[in-house]
Amino acid sequence: MRQRKASLWQKLSFFIVVAVILAIVAYTAYGIATMQNSYMRFGIDIKGGVSATFQSADDSVNPTDDQLESAKSVIELRLDGNNILDRTVTIDRENKNILVEFPWQANEKDFDPVAAISELGETAQLTFNVVKQAESTDKGAYPLKYDGVTVSHYTVTDKFMTGDHVKEAAAGYLEGEYIVNLEFDSEGAKLFGEKTSKNVGGEIGIMMDDTLISVATVQTAITEGSCYISGSFTADESRDLAAKINSGALPFTMETTNYSSVSATMGTQALNIMLLAGIIALFIIVAFMCIYYRVPGIAASFTLLLQTAGQLLIFHLMGLTLTLPGIAGIILSIGMGVDSNIIIAERIKEEINAGKTLKGAISAGYNRAFSAVLDCNVTTAAVGILLMVFGTGAMLSFAYTLLIGIFLNFGLSIISSKLMLESLATYKFMSNPKFYGYKAAKEVE
């Protein structure tokens, strides 16, 4: 029976896949070489960061433990929103303040703690108020500005709720216009329902301390615990308002009383040593795979380069914080990638020695290895997901690197290695079964 001639795609797929992988590796290496430390945000353990103390801006306010916990949660949400995974947020109950430590931004050059603290957003208290339109000369009139231009003035008739009753604010799109969706907790839903029921046709203003940031007309009583704000917003304006509402969900106005720089616990020198060790380890693994597994080892080596460069590139593009636990996640996921490729290479070797053709052995080898590789990746991914759901700080960096590595390993590396092997097997000089682990049976005399 004549063997079906390989298609042009099968012939070229090896070179196409290799070209894509090398392009990703080159792009990542160029970014690291040109941007150096600013390529990625490193954790406090590697680069150092900022330490700040937040306390009530009003000396007459004595925050309760519940209010301090609420303020801590808001600060942590802000840090999560900025993908700052390596941080420490603790409550000093004796002095009624909150201590925050977080790493420098990736592109930090001045290392100014005051400027760095501004990344955490507003520390003012958000309030919801019943307002009415007024003249600029009226006593207690607050200007409402859009793009720096005052459009009207309002006076507050009733301040009925603070921002700590807002569970979430998010930009959205409804019926051809951008909006801001609000969701309240149970107490907030009750308060908002009572005021909107009494003020249908009236106006509700949102204030950040003494600054009026939004005014909306009450169209109907809102008693379900959620609503939306509309008002000819642009996409940027709706996102900005949602961010302000989220950042202002503090139970009291806060200010920074002390701030300082924090030295790296490991230091840049330790990072350079880890990078060198990683490069050496990767070179040893690639050499072993190529020498011991030959053609499958060559394909596996390219996929390991893809996985390593891909993880660094994704972390850079997402603006995530890379910590020492995060580096451990990268190493673990690369180890899983090596394990997956070894399982596949061994399965292909077994199929060839069982008498199958090279093409059939490659196909059967991947099929037989699939369940084992899937089980390993799924169980590890489950751990990563649990860490993302319940973990905070440096644990999130580990979870992100682990999950990104699993996605690259199972979602891209295995597919690309199969394409490369099937392509190489179509070339006569690369189709010798010995290159794939075949061993001739010894004759028995």
C-alpha cells in the first residue's frame, strides 16, 4: 500500500511553529535587555518598596475595629486592582491605623515614596447625598465639574450613606450609552431604597469629602440593592467614576502620616543569580532532552523556550508583580512541562518498538499520554485556582505564574510539539525510527 504524500502544511509546520516560538523568545529577550528592571514589577523581596501608615484624617473620629477591617479590605482591593500581588496590609488596633507595604512600580526611577503612595488612589470618604440645584453664590453650594469645567452648583440637603456600603462599582454599557453599575450591601440597599422612594424626581449626589463628583436624577424608587448611573458618559468617564466610587468606599477619611522606603530583602544581586541559575538549568534540561530523546527532545526544547518566554511576556503585559514565590511557580510549571514531554516521548518510543509506523506511533503516543498529562495539569491547576480565590499577596504571584505556565504547557506547548514532530516525520532524513527511540530486538541464538 502506498503512503499518502505529505501536504505542504505538514512539511512547513515545523518551520512555522519554530519561527513563532523564536519570535516570542526574541521579543521577550529584547524587552528584558532594553527595559531591564522596568520590564516587570518585582516584589519587595527583590526590588524593595514603600511603607506607609494610614489613619483617620479627623482627630475626632475614633475608628472601630469593624471600620478598620473595612478600610483594610478597601486598600487590599485597590492593590488587587493594580495587580500589586506582593504587599502587606496590617491593622495597628492600639494606634487605630493601617500599615501598608507594597513594591515599587516597574518603571520607578525617582523612588519617591510620596509619589508611589498616590498609586493607591483617593483616601477620601465617599458619601451619598440628597442634593438640589443652587446658585454659585448660595451658602454651602458645591460645584459639579466635567473635564475641569463647572456645569452647575448643588447644595446638600441630606447626607444619608457612606461609601462603605457599596459592594462594587463597575463601568458598563446599556442601550447605546456608557453607565456605572452600583451594587450595595444589605444595609446600603435599605438606606438607598428609603431615600430614593422619598425623592423620585429629585437628585442624588455622590461626594468625595468636599468634592461633588456626580449627580443623578432618581427616575424610580430603587429597592433591589443595585442601580446604574447614566449621563452621557464616555467609556473613560464611566471607568473613572467607577474607580472613584470603589476607591472611596472607606468608612472614614484617611491620610498618610508616615512613609518611607523599604529595602529589598533579597536584592537585585539575588535576582541576577537566580536568572543565571535559571538559564544554566534550562540549558542543561535542553541538552538532556536533545541527547536522550533526540527528535522528540528537540521539539520539547522549543516548547520549553516558548513556555519560559511566554510566562515572562504575559506577566509583563498584564502588569503583574513577580515575587520569589512567583519565580518558584515558573520553575514548577517548567518542571511540569518537562514531565509532560518525557511522558509523550516515552509513549512514542513504546509505540514504535511495538511495531507501529512512525506516523502512527506519534499519533498513538500523544493519545496514550493525554490522560496522564491532563490529570497532572488539572490537579495542579485546581491548587492554583484555590490560591487565587482564597490567597492574597505573594500567594497570588505564585498562583498566577503556575496557572499561566499550565495554560502554556497544556494549551500551547503540547499542540506545538505534536505539529513539529508530525512535520519532521515527513522528511526522509528525519524519519528514521532510531531518532525517536526505536531499538531493534536482540536475536536469540
